[in-house]
Amino acid sequence: MDALLAQVEAVLTKEVLIGLTVASVVFFVGTLIVIPYILVRLPPNYFDERHPRRWMPAYHPAVRLGGLIFKNAVGALFLAIGVALLFLPGQGILTILIGVSLLDFPGKRYIERKIIGQPTVLKAINAMRAKCDKPPLTVTGDP
């Protein structure tokens, strides 16, 4: 037990703890700015199953592939940060929602509707959108 405690103390140095504190503050402030910016700019029917989403339809396939790879990398980053923000100060659920929205995988739209369909989440997002004179998000399907 003492060996494990010594290893933990060796890893959690003063510099590491300061770095984690700074990262926590940066993520907290960053999510307070970025998440509302993204959610306000979504089209109102973004979570509506009846409206298909197309990714860069007017671009050359190579450009679309590059954009798709970049979009998924950013989505994975947002998802990882969102999970961390569940334990750190910040908007974890909304950050996870943005990350999931950027990723491409089977069942994605169902998971999005499940998250956004939570009454408290949808109410908070629509209140934020109302302050910016944007129409509320609509969610269809069975959340």
C-alpha cells in the first residue's frame, strides 16, 4: 500500500496539479464560450430525423474525405473533454453532445435525440437560443 501511495505521489507532483488546475479553468471558460456559440448556430431542425444531413455535398470527394476525418477528430476531442468535464468544472453533457454530433457512427442520431430530448437539456438550449432570437430546436423520433 505504501508503494502505491509513493507512486501516486511521484505522479501527482506540484507541477502536474498546477497543470490540471489550469486545464480545468481553461476548459471551464472555453466551454462557457464555445458551446453556446455552436448550439445557437444549429439549424432548428438539426435533431429532426425527417431532415437528412449532408456533409459538404458540393465538394470534391477528396475534400469531403479530408473534412470528414478532421470533423471526426474534433468530435473525438470534444467527446473526451466532455467526459472529463463530468468530473471537472464545465458543461460536460453539452460538450459530449457536441462531440457526438461531430462524430459519424451507426446510431448517432438516436444518441443525439436521447441526450437532447432530456427536458432539462432541451429547455436550457432553447432558452439560450431564445436570448439570441433563434427559433427553438425541434426533436423528432423517440428520445
